[in-house]
Amino acid sequence: MTLGRSAHDNAVSLLTQFEPLDDEQDQHRQDVVAYLRTHADALHRGCRPDHVTASALVLSKDGQRVLLDLHRKVHMWLQFGGHVEAADGDLAETALREAREESGIAQLSLWSPQPVRIDVHPAPCGARNHLDVQFVAWCDPDLDPSPSAESHDVRWFDTDALPHPTDAAVEALVATGVRCLAR
């Protein structure tokens, strides 16, 4: 797979301009920008030791419901996301594509082309970590999801009653997403 230089440059620009909500997020932003600047292949699935991914948390427009994916590899309820593909022009495009593919809902829209969080977590694909740039998407909660081959299940939950198992990163992303939609 060949990813265009513009996708890499777009990621550097996007994250350089990203305004994190706290010091921990700012440190993640600085670390990912530094990684991008020292790894021309940072958006490639094969980049080691880490690589950049993108994900989208899908909320109802009122922020009361969240659509989560029971991930087949990690057996946890997570947001939708994954690796950058050659046709993706930027990380927002990757996040939206992944959310549409994994949820089975084409009628998703990004809340903003700007990310809301960055999460660094162990990668289930052979790399050490995913440097995950996270976005918020929304859709009508009356739409029925359809799990992809990467999922055991896809389901709507109340944002104040998240399913188990999930993790603190998903809880933080949901809290951030709900705040964003309330603006």
C-alpha cells in the first residue's frame, strides 16, 4: 500500500493545530507530532514500533446514546476505528470510513473535522502501540447498526450506562464527546 505524502502532511498539520483539553492530551499531541516527523511511514499499518490510527465515537445528536462495537480481537466495547488506507486523504476521513464500515450505518457525519482526543494504547495488530487520533461522529439512534466481520456485536447504549467490558479510554472519549455535542 502506498499512502500519499499529503495524508502524512495533513496529519502533522492537523495535530500541530489541535488544541487539547488538558496537559496529558497535550503531551500525547506533542509525542504523536514528533513521531510523525521522525517516521515518514507513521500512517502505515506496517510502521514499527508504533503507527497512527484514527477512530470515531458515534453519538446520537443529543449526546444521550453512544454506538459501540464489541471488538472481535480484544473482546471489549470500543469506538470504531482503524488503520489509514491509501484512498484516505486525512485522519478524519479514515475515522469516518472506519465508523461507517464497522457500524454498517452510512448516514454518519463527523461533528467536526478536528479531533477531540488522542489515545495511546497497545495494538492488537503486531505493532507496540496505536497512536489513535479520535473524532466524534453522530447519527440518528433509530438507525439499525450491522456488525462487520471485525465485530461480535454493535449496539446503542445510554452514555451514562456504558457496557462492560470497556476501558477508561472509552469512558474518557464518551465524556469528551458528550461535552463537544453540548457546545
